[in-house]
Amino acid sequence: MLVKEIFGPTLQGEGAHAGRPCVFLRFAVCNLACSWCDTDFRPEGAETLSVDEIVRRLVARDVHGSRLAVVTGGEPALQWDAALAGALRASGFRVHMESNGTRALAAPVDWLTISPKPQFHEGRFELAVTRADECKVVVDDSVDEAALLRYEAMDFGALFAQPCMDARYDAHLARTIELVARRPRWRLSLQLHKIVGLP
């Protein structure tokens, strides 16, 4: 598997589990190219690791015994499989994954966050996953109330709107607060890890 980084211990910074201790597995490669993406998912600098090595490194990083692995990317659904899912479960990990939702998962996870990026996938990829524990929409100038209504109609548990953290953050934050106020099923999500200076 092509892995960009394994790090921790840290805290989950976003969504329903913000503030929870965890370790991170970040896969390289993504099928989207979001202009404001804040992660380096390029294959350059990534390592090819076996399932056993991934698990070994996560266990070594989990020095406080959280046994919570957050799997992200890039797009983790491009590489996630039953072998890794089984090995992590056998090592006592619960797995929380964030995916852009354009590809169905090849193996289950304990908590699934779908973060659709319609401004970057529509016309090329349809949203393949419309049922998950939470949906997190990153709000930039292109996201309006109609977008939130569309995801409300899907089978998502918690609904989060998160301001895009780029050069126009203040404007995105104001827009997000306004949208959440108008759509009370949604909750504001902030990138807690960036606010407190964690990786």
C-alpha cells in the first residue's frame, strides 16, 4: 500500500469525534484535485508498506493506547481492503475513515465520514456512498443552501459544515455560520487540530 504518513499520538481535529486521542494513517493518491486541499497526498515521498508494517507502525505510535486509527488520504477508498481492515481489528483498533465518497469501500470501518467535494468531482465522479455515520461539507464560495439540502436527503447521521481554511477563511467562516443557522440539522465543524497547533 502506498502510504504518505503515519503519525500520532494526536487528536482528531474535525467532526463528531473532534478532540478524541488517535493515531493517523494517511494514504497517498487521490482521484480528485481540490485546489484548496491542505494535505500532501502526492505519491512522491510516499512509502510502499505491507499490511503488517502499517499495523506495526500504528501500534508503535499509539503510545497511550487509544486504539483509534483515523484513516484518510488522499482518498483512502482507493487502497482500503479486507486484509488491512482485519489486521487492524485484530490489533484492537477501531477505524474511523474520511472519504470523498466517490468510491465504495472494499471493507467495513467503525465510523465513516463522507466529505463530498461536488465542485471537484461532479461531471467526473458521482457520489457512490450516500450512507455514512457523518457527512462533512467543506464550505467555500461554491457551497450554498441547495448543496446542504441535497446531502440532508441522503442517509447520513451527523451533518457538519466546515469553513474552507484558505486565504478567504473569514468569509468562508461567516458563510458557514449563516448556512448552519438556516439549516438546523447541520453543525459547525472547525479544524481543532490547526487551532491548537497539532499535526
